[in-house]
Amino acid sequence: MKQGKRYAEALKKVDRANLYDPFEAVKLVTEVANAKFDETVEAHIKLGVDGRHADQQVRGAVVLPHGTGRTVRVLVFAKGENAKKAEEAGADHVGGEELVPRIEKEGWLDFDIVVATPDMMAVVGRLGRVLGPKGMMPNPKAGTVTNDVVRAIEEIKAGKIEYRLDKTNIIHVPMGKVSFGPEKLAENFRALVQAIIKAKPSAAKGKYLRTVTVASTMGPGVKVNPDKFDA
């Protein structure tokens, strides 16, 4: 009930019919956030594509200028010299085929992102049923299938996030913490949207950015004017 009251109070400050400027939107989100913890700020972007068609899929990654505010645990599938480089670069876990039964049968999932060298994808592919539904399957478009494991780890630790369409053609991604303040959040927001705009499929027709909403973990959604982003 207490949480409901807080939400209702926050909702009073948001004009649901208004499409806010991106900076004003994130500023409002930080102002109405009133949880007792540092809430995550997320962007929810509906695109004018049909993700059921391969030529209209939107997926990629972007390094947010100010990171995400959370510690990301990285698992790297590599062997030999690449495994050594991954360990030196700060990967939280490094391994190969021996990790498959641990993940598949024991349910070990003490990691947030999986990186793999191309020669390990045959091994990682066996974990598709576990990693796929969780959005953890390494993908070249996201930069998580690569021989340059050092760069991949450094970018992820610096605040690289992956974005992809869900079944309703919406992208849901974290873009920082309320404690970042409006300026840093706005810069992260712009970097994210610009990356999504650059990833626009050539097969996409009509308006690309359909709706854009930002919200904190416990706060109401604030609608953003999609036309305020430069193409």
C-alpha cells in the first residue's frame, strides 16, 4: 500500500498526454523517483519494424558514455592465448567445454554477459536452450563473438549494453541510475537512441521511432518526443 501511495504521488507530477523533450523526460524521472534504493533508469523504445522478418531485426550494442552504474560479470569462452588474455583483461570467469555441464545441468549462472571466440561457438551453441531465452547467447552484432576478447571485456566493463527487439518490437534497456543526475542520463540516452537509429534496417518503412518512454525501477513512465532525436 505504501508503495502504491508513492507511485500515485509520482504519477501526479507526470503529464501522461505530453511528449517531453529527452532531457526534460530524464530530469522528471529523477525527480519523481522516491524509492529507498538507487533506482535503475530504463528506456523502452517501440520501433516501426516487424522483427518476425530477418531483414527487419534490430540488434546491436553501444558503450554508454557514463556506464550503467552496475557491476557486470563477464564469462568468456576461450582457450590458449585468448583465455590467458581474457583473464588478464579482468574477465570474471574463463573456460571452455568443461563449463557446459556446469551451466546446463547444475544451473550455474553467476554471470551477466557471455563472450566467446569464434572457435568456441560450436561449444557455446550447445547451451543455446539455456542462454538463448536469457538473452545471453554471444552474437557477432553485439560484439560478443570476437577474437579481440580484451576489447570486448574492456567495453563491457566500461558500460557497453546490448539492445534487441522483443516479440512486440520494443527494445528495453537500462541506461544508468537515478543518482547519475539528468545530464549524465541524458547523454547516455542520446548515445543509446543514436545507436538504434544507425541500426535502422533498410527494409523498415514509415516512422522508425514509434514511441519512446523512460522510467525508473519503481516510477511511472514518462513519454518522450521521438522527433527530438536527430536522425
